[in-house]
Amino acid sequence: MKNIFNPIYRQDFFEGYSAGQNPYSEVKNKTSNSAFNDGFNSGRLDYESLNGSIHEGIPKKIITEKILDEFLLAGLLGINVDTDGYTHFQIAILLKWYQSGIEQYDPKENSYLLDILEENGIEVSYSEK
């Protein structure tokens, strides 16, 4: 990454990063735009760190930061999660986030949060283990 504070470089970098996050986009290293290439490579590395190598195939379900946050929250609330459709590589990542939530689990906070959600008309279904 050269000069992320340069607005032109930064824009090209983030365009490349977005393209790299898309597992269906092709490598653009043939372009002379180094900012785009740097962003693409960074985005692809981030994608593959969560979903596995593209060379091994594109999974049915793609893990994003939002999915990770949902698994962390499920662990915090002690809610069971569904891992159907994820690869073994992805499940290992998701379980780390879920486990991190479980480690921070506080039954009192869980009760308070569930009460607040119910007061606002949000139903949370979970099953006792």
C-alpha cells in the first residue's frame, strides 16, 4: 500500500478491494493501476482468510463481517446457530467467533437484552441446551 491518504489512490484501492472481495471477479494484475491491484490483492486475502482458497471452490454461503458479528452475538446470548451450507474451513472460523461470544456470556445481560428486544417487538427464539 503506497499512499492511502492520496484521494485518487485511495479510491482506486477501495475499488480493487471490493473487486477482490467478490470471489467471481478475475485477477486484474494486468492493469497498470497499482492502487487497484494492491486493493484487489488485499480484498482477496481477506476473503480467503474467511472462506478458504478460491482454487478449492466457492462455498455455497459466503462469510462476511456481518455473519461473524451474528455468530458472536449468538454466542453472547447463548443461542444455537445453524451451520448448514458452510464448509469445514468456514465452520472452524465461525466456531471461533461463537466461542468468543460464549466466553463473554453473562446470564444477567442476556435477560436484560431479551427483555429489551421483546419490549420492542423483536422475538428471539432459542432452545435450551
